[in-house]
Amino acid sequence: MKKVSKKKIAARIVFLVYLAVLFYLLFFSVFAGRTEIYDEYHYNLIPFEEIRRYLGLSKSGGTFVRLINIEGNVLAFLPFGFFLPFLWKRFRRIYRTVLSTACFSIIVEVLQLITRVGSCDVDDVLLNTLGGVIGYLLFMVVRYFTERRAKKNAVQETDGTGQ
């Protein structure tokens, strides 16, 4: 059996906490208006329609609404895109992380449609997936600098300049 480092165990716990908080925000949060269950289905299947609407709101003073609905969707899924490749090597290919983020987002949106909590919105899937891509890219940057530092330290230790 493969031994799992304490860092990986801690990251898995943080990832599970993140998923629990995300689930709460998406389905139960009073702040996000998730306690109101609609009588009718709320959905948007036209790409960029809601994004355009929220960008228009920000021009007329609705900056907070735009922040929550555009930037909030991107930021909410950024950790998802970061943790997948950090925890599991098979997600170090960008297409796997992007596909997994999009699928997870679609599942969330369909659940919101079925439960009539929030709305099912294709723009949310696009923004959530963008957040996953940014998270993945952030992981790759962190990985690059971590590996670079490790190589530098290894060279210093082998040539006697390390302390």
C-alpha cells in the first residue's frame, strides 16, 4: 500500500471542507438566496446572456450583484481546479481537470434545476469551468516554482554550498 504524506492528507481534508462549503453556498445559503424554493423552473440555456445582463447591471450601479454572479462563480471553482491536480496525478493534464470541472458544474446546475434552488444557467457552467482552468494554471505555477526551488536546494547540497 502506498504511503500518503501528511501534506496530502491535510490537502484532502481541506478539499472536503471546500466541497462542503461550496455545497452549502450553492444549495442552502441564506446570503445567496438559496432558502427560497421556486414554484417554476429557472434556467438559461443561451450562452453569455446572463453574463451580458450582469455586466450591464454593473454599469448602472449593480457592481455587487455582478461581483457575486460573475467573479463569484469563477472564484468558487478556482480551488476545484487547483486541488484536482494537486491531489491526483491523473488530473495534471489540463483537459482532465477542465472536463471534470465542467462535468461537476453541470451536475450542480442540473441539481439546482431539479430542486428549484437557484437557477440552472449555462453561463454558470462557463464561469465555473473558467475558475477551474485558473485554479489549474495556479497549481502549475506553484508546482513550477516548488520544483525549481527543490532542484536549486539539491544542487546546493551536492556541491557543498548548502547549509
